[in-house]
Amino acid sequence: MRFTPNSAIDVRVNRRPDHYDVLGVSRSASAKAIKAAYRRRMRELHPDTARTATDTEAIAAVSRAWSVLSDPEKRAAYDGDVSAPIDRPVAPVRFDVAPARFPWRFVLTLIAIGTAAILIVAAFTEPTEPGGPDNLLQSGSCVDIGTDGAAGEVRCDGPHDAVVRSLVAFDATCPSDTESHLDRQGMGRACVVRATDPVTSGG
């Protein structure tokens, strides 16, 4: 096949939905955007707020997506899988467009100015108190285990019973070296490790 200067190739990929599709975000979404999308989807599917019958399969899919994309290591491994589907159709490749020179000097100047501004602001800014828990469990969250066996988030700088290693779907099994407790908010199953420090443990 011979290409002319104005010829183009339009490559499109058909694929099944993946974790990013389940949460409704792009592969380049920030951790904050993924967290907001997860919360929104679970509220839409939660039995107390859903307008239709609860879809347990959809809730399980959202929980699985969150358990992978909320963990930086799991997300990196998921994104690095060469067999993972491409998130968007590939744009047409045109051979009549010359590559533009990247303005390295301008970019480096902006980075230097931005870094200096951040350091100046940090030097004159009083440290703030750590925010309270938002009751959205994720890897590293500190929790208390209630009498009903459910895990609820608490501050890590105070007494707590355990620390969440990962959050999995309701129908998933936690690793053998962790304890399995339902999330008090009904968002999945928390795999926790008991706190051993007598100063910070909730006992």
C-alpha cells in the first residue's frame, strides 16, 4: 500500500468495559477524580438512594474497580498490563503534519518559577490540622471494629483497632493474613490488619 502526503489511517478499537469504564473516568484521571467517581457511583447504586432495584453485580463491579484503582501499586500494574484494552480510539495518523519543536527552555523556566512560588508560600503558611475521616475506606484508612463486626473509619492519630490493607467486593475473599469486615457504609469488604501499638490501638 502506498501513502500519499494527505493520506491518513483511522484506527479504532472495540473492547469490553474495564475498571475505568465502570467508574466513568478516563485512564488519566487523578486519584481525587477516581475517588469522587467511586463515591458517586456507589451512592447511585446504594439501596437507600437507588431509584430502581439494587444491582448487586454493578455494586460488585464498582467495588472491584475501586479496589484496584485506589491502590497506586495495583493501578500501575493494571495500567501496565499489555493485554489491557486501550481506553480511547486511536486518533487518525496524518503524514502531512511536520512535528513541532518542543519549547524546552520555556517549560523549564515555568517549572523553576512554579517551584520557587511553592517554596515561598510554604515558608509563610502555617501548618493545618489534619482533616477528619470522610468515612470512605481505602488502603491505609484507620478503623474501629464495632460490636456488629463492621469497620468504621477513625482518625489515625487517635485510638483505632486496625488499619485497612485493601477494600474488595462483597463476594471477594481477603488475604489469609488479614481480617475481613464489612464496610459500615456498605461499600464493600475491608481487609484489615490489627493495630499492635498499645498507644494507638482501640483496646
